[in-house]
Amino acid sequence: MKESIRTRCLALGRLCQVAALIATAPAIAESTGLVVELDASRVQGTIRDVFGTNKKPSFDGRTLGTSVNAASLYSAFGLSQVRLHDAGIDLCTIYTPASKLNVGVTPAQPVTGCELSGTGSVRHFSWTPASSADADLNNTANYDFTAMDLVLAEVAGTGASVYLRLGESFNGPNDTTDPVAWAKVATNLYKHAIGTFKPTPGIAIDPVFVEVFNEPDGGFWRGSSSTFHTLFTETVTRVRAAAAAAGRTVRIGGPGFTRNILTNSTVAGNPANGFIGAVGVNNLDFYSAHLYNSCSTATLASAGTFLRSLRSLVDAQGGSGKPIHISEWNIGLGSQCGNDLFAEPRTQSFASGVLSLMQDPALNIEAAHQYAAVTIMSLFDFTSVAGQARIHPSAWAFWAHARLRGAQRVATKVCQGSTCADGFASDTLPLMAIGALRAGGQTVVVTNESTGNQAYTLRIKGLPGTETTLLLSQPPGGAIDIATSGSPAAVGSAGLQSLRTAISLSTQTGLPVNDGTASVTLTIPARSVQVIELSPTQPGVGQRADCVFAWAEQSYPDLFLPMSLMSVTTGDYLYRYYAGTGNYLGVQVSHQQLLFLSTRTNPGLVDLGRLADWVGPSGCPGSD
């Protein structure tokens, strides 16, 4: 890569130019009294990794015989975890010798396959292994992991971590007469994933979390509460033992309660009623539930109220301080909202606001997964227009917030007149904001959930030097259709490049810093999110690194695929991971060294020299 190359930094388009800063007259901001204030001297913790999604990246297209894979978009938009729900990783489909009965009719009727659908009341589908003997439950011949292996490989191809859900998919079994046998089979699914039970060459992952079951307070469980609680505790105990025997650590919890958890927890006989006491607080590394709002009337204030009420419920049941996972969430349920709603601009600000709310340390939300990246209620829509992938506005909320992943969160507040709130808890104000230290500077993500443009004063405290440089990134507010190609149909490099140029970039240099504080008046469009980055030099290390990364992706596609729309931070490093090649390209911020790491070939880590030495050959701005 050290040969002289005259290619300009086409990959970042307008970042290689200095544009006028989006701003309005200060008098407008004063009339609304809106201020976003970030104090870079007050570090308050690490940004929580809530950037997960549901659904594996591939699925069958609407045209017979076609298939789709959104892995490149998962990588490009920074999705960090994939929860394997409705992905075919179910006990019924994997463990074959079992009794399958429709017990919702009299007499009970055998069921063929692993789905039981119908009209009227929720079906009651019992699944129980044919034998309770360990010799049978541990017989590898009784397990078919073909579909599971394909899913694990697909998720690995996105660069995201696996969030393993043990249970059944929609319309699958929702009862058992042998919860201990159920738990033993579920444990073998976990053991297969980590490569210790009927291992498949090349398939072995360490799930970032394991969740037991899904929505037992709804239609996913129709048996008794006591049976469910036994199933849960037996599974947790056995998975922990399996992890210890393999020299692994596991964080396991659940059970993924529905959005009606606050009501269901008061209903006698419901598994949610007294759940923590029934299973034991020590059998929960985390408590998981789901958040779905009410489609057209959803507000960030109602989302905030639900999350705070959920925190109170968990504490009241004996789980004080226990981490919470929101393993499904969205603006509403697709069947109630209609698919068109997910292409509306308001999904961008709603998603961004929820991602902000989940950074509130008082809630202690450890992980979250938007439902879903593909198919329905989606970030990426491959079905509405043949041969096109539609990037929904909500996807850009993940692009904005995931840029902060691994960074140090700093004190950020939003004020309207004399009313102030932490930026992650300002859901009743027009704006929300999250600030972090990233790439040698400060980054703030601002959300406008209101129906009109909002002028505001951005005030940054704790800055060094006498001036700073500001870069504002504004993603598109509406849905964008990108052509797909190949089989399976996917978005390639050209499509990702067009998404880069859809981001509006504006720069202001020489912003004065007085007594450690800089202020500027900005405007954020209605129902949108924007990213503001500040750095003490022109341009900052983050901006230069992003430009060099993008140039490398264009110049060396055999090394850096799929190209990325963003970089992430871990400690002193700013980097991009390319799941297609298993390579990393990054910068050590303190020394501004460009580094290359291959996870598949030797010599592994390579020091490519000073970042400044690459700025000139790449055509990026700011060479020394």
C-alpha cells in the first residue's frame, strides 16, 4: 500500500471539501432557548453496546427461486449483535425424535413439522423429547445442525456477535411435558455453537449473550408457570455448567417478555408474575423484555416511561441493579403499523431517541436488538421494489449512534430555557443528545423528534487550545432505494458508495475556544438525527482516518470488503472491520499510527507507519 497513488479521496466525496456550516441566526436559537451542552472534562462511563438487531441477514426473496443477503448492510451500518430469533435455531427443528401434539383440541392431535398455525385462540403446541434418557438426549445422531450452522456462518460474515436465543420460533411449540429434557436439548444447542457437541469444522462461536426463551407471557408459552420456571432454571444451570467445562464464561438470562410485561406481571398464573423470585435472582445474569410502541402515536416520552417502569418492575421483583436487555424493540408492531410507516422520516428520530434513552445508566440496559434488520419492521427492505434494497430512515439512527460504540460517554445535557435534563433522558424536550470522547476529539449525536426544524446552541466545555474544527454529518431523512445484484441479491460496493455520498457533510474551521468553551448555533431538520465531531486540529485525526480508510476501500477492495459507512472506537483505537476478508484497518489515536490486522493470515498485525504519511498519497485533506 506504500506505493505512490494519485487517486483522490473520492470515497468520502464532500468530506474532501470544506463546505459552509449548516447554521441559522443566533436570535432564532435564543427564541427557542434550546441548548445542547457537552462537557468533555466529565467522563461518565462507556457507551453501552445497544446496537443489535433481530434476524439473520439472508432470506428467500418474494420471487420464487431468489434469495437475499443483507450482510454488507449489517456491516456498513454498524450492527454489532444479531439475535437469532425466528432464525431456525429451534429445539423442534434440530432435535428430531420428539412427541409433537396439538393439545388445543380434544383429543390431542399429532403435528407434522414444527409450526402450528390457525385461526381463533392462540394454538397450544406441546413438544417433548421421545426419551428422557441422557443416552438418547446426548446422541448426536438425533440432532441436525445443518440450518444452525448456516445461520452462524452468515452472522459471522457480518462482523456482528451472536446473541443466542434458545427456544422456538413463531407458531412453534409452546409447551412441554418434560422441562428437564427440554433444558438438556437446549444445552446441547449451546454446546454445538461453542464447538463442543457434534462440532462442525469452521463453526464455533462464543455467544456474547444467551437468552432462554422468548415472550413466555404471550403466545410463545401456553403451559403452566411452574413448568416454565423449571425449564428456565434447568437450562441456565446446565448451560453454565457446559460453559465452565469448556473453559468459557457465559452470560445467560431472559426470558424476553412481551411489551405487555407491566400488565402481565400482575396476572395470576402468568410466567411473568413473580418471575425473578420463582427462578432465583442468581439464575439471571440479565432480565430481558420487549418494547413496541403504538405506531402512529408513538412518542419518545412514552418509550421513556415504559423503560423506567420496567426498571422499577425488575427492582421490585428482587432484581435491583440487574442488567436489562431490550431484546426486541421498534416504533410499533408491523402487523399494526403497516409496512409504509417504516419508510417515514419519523422512524429515524424515534430510533435515535430510543438509542439515546438506552444510554441512561439508571436503567442499566446492557444490550438491545431492534426488530428487525430485514423482512418486516425493518432497517433494510428488500421486498417493496424488485431488484432494490430500500434503506429505511431508522437505519441511519444506527449509523449515527454506532459511531460512538466503545467510546467514553461524557456529560451532555439539553436545556430549553431554564428546564434542563441529561441528554439521554430529555425525552420530553424537543431534542435529545449523547456525547462521547472519540478519535482525539468530541462527538455528539443530536436527535430532533419534533415535527419542525430546531435551531439550537451547541456548547462544548473542557476543550484544549484556542480554536477547534467542527464537522457536521446529516444523513438523508427519507428512504433511499439502492440497486442489488448477484445471487443472493445483495448491495455491493457501488451501492454502498452511493450511500456515502447521500450524507451531507459540512465543516467549520477556526471555531474560537474561550476559557475552554466553544459555542455555535446549528439547525437540525425535523424528525432527524445529526452527528457533530469536534477536533483541536484541522482536520482532526478522526476525519483524516475516515478519509484514508475510505480511500483504502476503494483502492484495495480485495483487502477491505464490504466497505463501511463508519468507524468505531475501542480505547485508543479508531478502526473498521471488514467481515468479508477478516481484516481490520485502524489508527492508534495517541500516536496516529495506521495499523492493519488480518485475522486469517500471518503476520497478523502490521504497523503501516504514520497516518500523516498516508494522507498525501490518498488525496485526503490535512497532510502535515
